[in-house]
Amino acid sequence: MINTIEWVNGEVKIIDQTQLPQKLEYIYCKDVETLREAISSLKVRGAPALGIAGAFGVVLGTQNSSARDYADFKKEIETLINYLGSSRPTAVNLFWSLKRMKEYAEKNKNKKIEEIKTILKKEAFKIIQEDKICNRRIGKIGASLLEDGETILTHCNAGALATADYGTALGIIYKAKEEGKRIKVYVDETRPLLQGARLTTWELLQEGIEIILICDNMAGEVMREKKIDKVLVGADRVAANGDTANKIGTYTLAVLAKENDIPFYVACPFSSIDLSLPSGKAIPIEQRDSAEVTEGLGKRIAPTGIKVYNPAFDITPAKYITAIITEKGIFRPPFFKRSV
């Protein structure tokens, strides 16, 4: 598996996902400003990967701190957290990791500043390791839901490029293949940034999995033609009732799957579940630049001056979700009140 994000010699090394699939390039973030821009411009993306980026952003921003006491050091961390947290509002893992780093600093506030820096770096590495373990568990648990010879429809990218290791939704497919199951995957192109066409297809090709790329608005037809056995997607944030925020277009797929009696599964780490929110109505939806739509294919494709509505995510109501797969198990309605 590829390494989407790493800490190398005091810098955050990431794959520039905006360059895929044409070329595999890496960016070395030497400062927090470069890292935040990489997050905002989707050079690094995916809820778990953003969590890791946030943790290492705190390390990156404090490694040269000249704070003499914890009060000053705490102010630096809070400034960093606010700065990094403003980059992407929907993916809860970013805020989860930033909060975790702040809490670990607070727990060790009586230690020397240099000791706290070391502790924070160890915690960031721990988050990476936990994500790798989490990916493998999700893969193993989720693979039990896939049968030999099935065809899966997926949306956006929930693979190694979105995590530290194996992926969530795609990790389930990888594990099923390891178990000897023959799995075919239909991949939505995923407008407006084509992350399915650019990233998911690239990943699945590396793993030798049979894929068929389709436009987003073809999903209903391939379901009607009985070509799809299950729909499997990732998530950026899940409310306590199971309402799920994922890449724009996921809600449409869920409704189509329900109409065609196709199981609809969400795969995500438990850290993506925001139990503080009772429903998806409270999940903030990121609005992105209109150029991602008007110039979405590398050139101007819409009239100059046209108004654009470009939400990056939509909310899939829990009633359309068959189950949510996490490293803690498979959750079914009423979701996080009990597990099955």
C-alpha cells in the first residue's frame, strides 16, 4: 500500500493528490501554512488522513517554539488548532485529532516544553498507527459482508489515499480479494473533482481489481439493470442517529439503492462518528470554489459569470443506510444505541 502521509525529517510528506492519476508527486510541508494550503486545496484529503495531517500540523507548528512556559505554549497550540481547523469544516476527524493533541499537551503541562513537544510527536505517530490497525479491522469486518463474484458500486475515494494504510470502504474490497473473493467494482466519477475517476480507479488498478468507471448520473441505470449487488462508501462525519455526511452525490446513491433493493453500506473509523450531534441536520457542509464546477475538466466549461452552488458533501439520512461498518463492529439501526 502507498503512504499517503508521513513525517520525514521534521516535515510532513504527502502525496499531491491533485496530480493523480497522471503523475505521482510528493509535497514536503516545512511549515503549517504549506500544510493548511495542502488540506484546503485537497492535495491531502479523506477524513482519517486529515486527522493525521491535523496532528502533525500541531507538531510542525510547535517544533521550533521558543515558548518558555506552558501558558505561552498553550496559546501557540490554540492558535494552530484554530488555523488548521478552519481549512475543512465537515470532516470530523480533523477536529478530533486537533482536540486530542490539545488534551495531551494539557495533561503534561507540568513538564518541560521540550518534553511536551516529544510527547505530542509520539501522539501523532500513535494516531497513524491506530489508523493502520483500524483500517485492517474495518477491512476484515466488512469483507464478511461481501460474497464471491459480487459487484460493488462506490463513490469518491475511501481507500489508501484517504487514510494511513488500507482505506475504509476500499479496504473492505482489498480484504475480500485477499480472501480469494472475486469482486468487481463500478466507480462513480464523483463530481465536481472527479475523485472517483482520478483516485479510486488509480488505486484499484494498482491492486489488480476489476473496475468499470461510470458517470455519476449512470448509477441509477446500472442498478436498474441489476449490475450492482451492494453500494459501499466512506464517510466524513456520522451523527448519533446514523445520518451520514459524505462526498456530494452519496445521498442520491442511497435513495437509488433503496428503490432498487440494494444494500447500502457506510465504512468509517469510529472516530468519524460525532455522538455530540443528534442528527445530520447539525453537520456543517463545506462550500467550495465555483471554479471546481465551471472549470472542472481542466478548461472553462460554463459561461463566464454563471452562478454556481458547490457543496462538497451531502447528508444521507439513516433510513437509507443498511449498516455502518467500523473497527468496533457492524452497526445497524438504531445504529449507535446498540451494535450487531
